[in-house]
Amino acid sequence: MTTTYTHPHRVSHIPAMRSEASEPQRTLLPKAAAFFRSASPLHLCAKFLLCVFMLISLAACSDQNGKDDPDNPGFEEGIPTEVTITLSARSGNAQTRADRDGVDKDPTSTIELIHNWWIVFIDNSKKIVKIIKDTDTDVYDKVTSTSVNISGGYEAETFRTIIPSGTYRIYAFANIPFDEEIYKKIFEDSKKFSGGQLKNVHINDFVQTAFKGNVNSENDGMQWPATYEGKDNYIPMTQILKDKVISNTVEEAFNIEVVRTVAKVEFTFTNPSDDAITIKELRFSPISKGEKISIVPNNDSVGFAPNTKLITDKVETGNLTFDLGSKILTTNQDHSFSFYCNESLPHDEKKYADNADQYDKSKNFTDLYTQHFTIDLKIDRNGVEETKTLYTSKITYINRNDWIHIPIKFN
């Protein structure tokens, strides 16, 4: 008997990294040319000096307005500004759960949706200017909520609030209920929050027990381990926006896409043979442990590239082992199950440890990648137990928020 797996699908949830183009600047050159062509030499000199004087006056006025943005005339920091914010678990301008055939993938469980949130705004002076929580209905006005055909939770919520104009670093958290103790532990600890940004803050600083994934043999919605201490077992989601300008001169509206802190892996087993096959156990490795995984996503990698911070942060790995309850597959029958796991990058940990300075300096980690995950299957075919080892040659890394589908066929 041979066991194969066909092309797995990576369904990535890519954050909406929108570029904000400034309004084209109007030119005055044609009118200025006509102005100078119509002047005599004496008048030309007088008009030239008048123009210089006007330019100096304008520059002085600009200085009096405070900190100006050359791409945003009239911009001034600290002006109360109405802002429309959409907090979403799906990008506002793309299908973030579309597979390679362009088929949209909706959430399959309420735990994959947003249930609670809070947002922290940090200005250029490195100070926390504002914290908005979903329970603070007196400081924001809800506009809309977008949901799917699942009871409880939503994919996006839009609201309006007042923020002083300025340039911000923004941290957003969803399904991590605001807790005064946790907030102080993170944002009032100089080792974790300094220079206006979070440093060395890991998932476990918010979620007390590392998430290790859990099988759902009936495939009717995912389950968290009993040891998970998060409220209502919803998947934590986070995001960071850097250098976000909130201007007092334009109508401000922007999206914050919170990224799920774990990935989803789905196996589908198919038995086209004439024999009954019993699937007993599956082991999947290497999978990252949660102790050193950053609470915020690395937006340079989510959805499309290996997260090398898993290497440089020396994140430890292990394996996930699932007892499949002796699931029997008869001819032409299939079976699926899914689990959540931490983002993972198979690599030679010892080789990196022996040459860390070299790799950290070059930022080139390619030759460390092992280019596959390992699947160990324990099955029974007609009373004979077999163990098969497979390798995911098409899936070489798993990022947070990925939805990986791995089909396996028993030939």
C-alpha cells in the first residue's frame, strides 16, 4: 500500500496594508509665466521682490501653525478630529480567505470571529494618548457590524470616535478582553513597553497557557484545549499600525485588520482502495511553542513569506500528536479533521545556534530551512498495523492566520 498526499492549499489571510496617496498638488506655473511675460524690467524687479516677500510671509504663517506636513497643507497636531475606524478580521479590499481557485473561505466557527476588542494609540512623544475599549460606548459611536452565518461574533465593526490629530503607533487587540492587571503588566513595565512600542511581549503574556492545538474528530467546529484560560475560548487576534497619520484637514477613515494569533490546519483523508483502513494516530511536527512568539504579527511575512523572527527569537518547537479514535474508512470514503497551531518555520535550530551572529548580520536564513513538515501516520489495514512517514514538500512554513489544507490519499 502506498500513501500519498496531493497538492496542499495555503489559504492566507493577508493584512490590508493600504497605501494612502495624497491629493495631487495643483500647479501655478502657467499663470506665473504670463505674469512675468507682461512686465517691464523695472516692474519685473518690483514684482519679483513682492513674490519673495509673499513667500517669506507664507513660511512664517506655516511655522505659527505648529508641525506641518508638506503633503497635507494646514495639518496641525493636537486638534480633536473625528475618525471612522473599521476593525476587521478580514481585509477591506481583498478576499483574505480565498484559495488558489479564488473560492472565498468563510469562518467555520464563532471562535474565529471578533467578540471583544480594545485599541491603544501612542503618539510621536511615545505617550499613550487614548485607549478605546468595546465597552466604552460613551467614547465612540457604532456605525455597522458585518457578520457571517454563524451565531455570535462578527467579522468587522465600524465606529466613529474623536482622536487628536497627529502621527500614531496603534496596537489593536481582539478576543483578549481588557484587563487592568494585564494592561499594567504590559504597558507599565519598562522592559516590555519603552520608546512608545511593545518589546519582548509574547502571546503568553496575555494568554496564560500556550495554545497547543486540538483535534475535532467530528469536524463541526474547533475546540480549544481545556487548559486555555482565555475568555469564552475565542481565538486572540492582534495588529500593529506604524506611523499612522490622523489629519485634522481631511475626513479620516481607515481599517485595522486584526490577525488571528494561530493558524488552522485541515487534513482530508480519502480511501479509494477496496480495503477498510483504520486511522489511529497522527503526529505533526515541528510546531512552535508559545513562550516566545510575539503578541503582534510580523506584517512583513504574514500570508506570503517565512517569519524569520521565529528563528532569531529562538522559538522552541515540538510536535502535536492526535488520537483519531480509530476512524474507519471504507471504500471511497473520506474523513476530515482540523486543529489550530502556532505559526511555525521548520529549520535547523542547532546550525543557527552555532552561527547566530553570522545569520543575524546577513539576514539570510534560507540555508537553514528544512523545507517541509513531517507527518507520522499510524494506521491499520485489514488487521495489519502500519506506520507511514510523509513530508509536506509544498508547505514549507505556516504563518499565523493561515488556513492550510493537506489532502492524503490511501492508494
